[in-house]
Amino acid sequence: MRTWGTLTAVCLGTFMLLLDVTIVVVALPDMAGALHTSLSDLQWVVDGYALALAALLLGVGAAADVLGRRRVHVAGVVLFAVASLLCGLASGPGLLVAARALQGVGAAAMFATTLPLLGSVYQGQRRSVALGVWGAVSGGAAAVGPVLGGLLTEGPGWRWIFFVNLPVSVAAVWLTLRVVPESRGPRGMQVDWAGTAAFAGFAGGVTYAVVRAGEDGWTAPAALTAFGCAALALMVFVLVERRSAHPLLDLGLLRKPAFVGVMAGAFAFNGVAFGVTPYVSIWMQTLLGMSPVRGGLTLLPLTVAAMIVAVLVGKLLHGVPARLTIGGGLLLIGAGDICQAVLDADSSWPALVPGFVLVGVGTGFVSPTVAGAALASVPPERSGMAGGAVNTVRQLGFALGVAVFGTVLTSRMTGALPHGAAHTLAGGGAAALRGSVPEHTLRAAFASGLNGTLVVAGLAGIAAGALVLVLVRTPGAERTGVTESAPAALKERTRVPRT
């Protein structure tokens, strides 16, 4: 217990927080029916969590270095558990979205402290083993999420996808307090709260703007106002970071093409690989009549392919240039998205399988190498910052992907359906439209919308892959996996002050 207790405690938290990114996907249609949600409500159920996680990850990580990583981690688990209970008890979409955002705050505290806690306890070969186990758990959470979500939704009900977190949280808190030692960063560190607030305003503002644009149009006052507020928050963030002695992000890193390329690839990766998945799940359950369990199982070709390829990449492709694994992986993901864009009114889920497999293979190339490439693209003293930045942009890319692709989906369906019906259909409200709109028309409209969305996602993935291949060329960023900079990153982020 003393040897691997820290790893077990950290992996419990990691599994929960990453599981909750994907577990809601297959439950969205049931949520829509029970809470009478709109499409924008469903988007925020997914995005509220991812946005809070992305917006606070860097700031909470810096706070943990000052306040104590174990303390912040435990507080995050407790907050995550309370928010999960509120999600399960939610009586309306507003309460559910607010609770999901609160979950994201807790998840940020957990995620920001996982690697520093592991690095403070394990050294040498044990550290490599611990990081390998942690990586496997991270990948397993994504694979298990849709299936477990389907089982819980079809069994005791969708609320149990949140209630299941409660006993796991209790075990994680007990184990963390018992076996995980406290650690802090170097003395004299400060938390850039102003930069954290400005970045959160930018991330939330731009996502809200895209969601409103999907509802009201790109020139609607609400959308334009939100875009303006997001731009203002971004300018404030840049000004704050330029003047801060302890910035969340050293803006000088943006002058390094390799760093910019890796960040662009990480941002696009989660969006183009998983941003369309909620709408595919709604199509399968509300138009094809599939159960939540079967809907979750249909995503297995993607997740299984990703896990197998990730293992092979780690074993066989160490030393291969990162621009090839990340750039090539994004090209495969883009091709996989486009391969899925073959749907019509008579299509069923097997039409998506070839594309799922391609997306999974591409994900297996990108996922295990993107963090190492980010660390290798910066000086060793900035490795901790680069690691936090790559996780931040991945979650932000997912949140914006869900918002953008929802807007594309509804815009493609609008011409084929009566006014307002596109948003109802995309939000899982097919049952409400049956009788007033022929079934063939509903299926044809949704298939057309998904095709357009998948093409946009595919083109974005291909463009991002090409950008990575062009920019990520510096020698330090040319190796995949845990590069020479990775140990320095852990050392930098996990130093324990002398007492």
C-alpha cells in the first residue's frame, strides 16, 4: 500500500475526471427527454465541464504549488463529488449545466496535481512504471465511458452516471489522505489569478458566442457581444501575461514554431476526434432507435483501435519524429471523419465503422506523443508550463469543437425542415417532430447535417496535421514519447522545498 498507494489514489481521481468527459455522450438523449432540454442546453452539459477544466487548469496548478498539491487534490475530489451529486439531483437543464461546470472546477484541481504528486513520490524506473500505468488508466477511461454510460442509462437511469462517482470519490479521498505525502513547488511562487480570470473569460466568451450563433445566427446581437467580450478578455490576458512575474503562459514561447505547432495540433486533436461524437450518439439513439448500451458499444471500434495503436506506438516508434506521429495522426483523424460522411436516410451505424477505425488509429498516434512533444519544444525550465498548456488547449479544443459542430449541424438541416425543427432534432427531440414531419425527412435531414459536420471536422483535422508537419521541425521536438525534457519537467514541477 505504501509503495503504490499514491499511484492508486491518483489513478482513481484521473479515471473519474476523464470518464466524465465521455460518459455523458450516450446519456444525452435521455437527459433531453427527462429535462426538456434544447440543443444549446445539451451542448453546455458537455461544454460546461470541459470549459471549466480548460480555463482553470493552469491557474489551479500554480495554486497547488503554493498551497500544497495533496490539499488541492483532495479539495478537488470533494468538490467533484458534491457537484456529481448535484448533477444527479438536477431538476432542470440550468441546474445540470451549473453542476457540470462545478464538476469541471473540481476536475481541474484533480488533473493539475496528478503528475506533480506522482513525480514527488516515484523516482527512476518506478516513476516510468507509474506514468505508464497512469497513461493506461487515462486511455481506459475514454474507452469505458460510452459503454458504462450506456449501461447506467439503460439500467438505473442517466442520473446514475453521476451518482457512481460518489463511492469512488470517498475511496479516493480516504486513500489520498492516508498514503499520499504533501508536496509544494519552489518557495516564492505566486498565482497569476488575473491571468486565470482573463483566460476563463476568453474561453467561456468565445464558446458562448459560437453556441448563440448556432441558435440566432452569426450576426445576432448576443453572438456579436459575446465575441467582443471574448476578444477583450484575450487582450487583457495578453497584457497581464506580459507584465506578470509568474505568468500562466510565457508569451515568448509563441515565437517558437515547434511549440505553436504542437499547441495547434493538440487544440485540433480533441475537437476533430471527439467533437462530433455527441451528435452521432443522438442520431443513433433518436433516429435509429438504438438503446444507450448499443449506442455506447458502437463507439468501441474507435476506442479499441486507439488503445491498441497507442500501446504499439509507445513500444515500437520511440525516436520517430513527433511531427510525423502527431501530424500523421491528425491526417488520419481527418480522413476518418470524412470517411464517415456517407450517410443518407437509409444508413445505419455500420456505415461509420471504417471512419471510426481510422479516427481511432490516428488518436493512437497523437495521444501518447503530443505531451512529450510539447515538453521537448521548450527549454527545460518551461516544461511544466508547456505540459499544463497542452492539457488546457486539448480540453478547450473539445469544448469549442462541440459548439462549432453543433452550429454546422443545425445550419445544414435548416433548409430541409420547418422553422425551429433543426434545433429540436439536433437536441434529441425527434419524437416531438414525428407526426408533423415524415420520418424519412427527419432521417435524411440529420444524415445531411452529420455529413456536413464530419466534412468540416475532417478538413480541420487535415489542416491541423499539415500545420504540425510544417512547424514542428526543431531538433528538440523531433522525438516522440517521453523525451529528454520530460524528466526535467517533472523535476521542475515536483521539487519539494527544504524544511
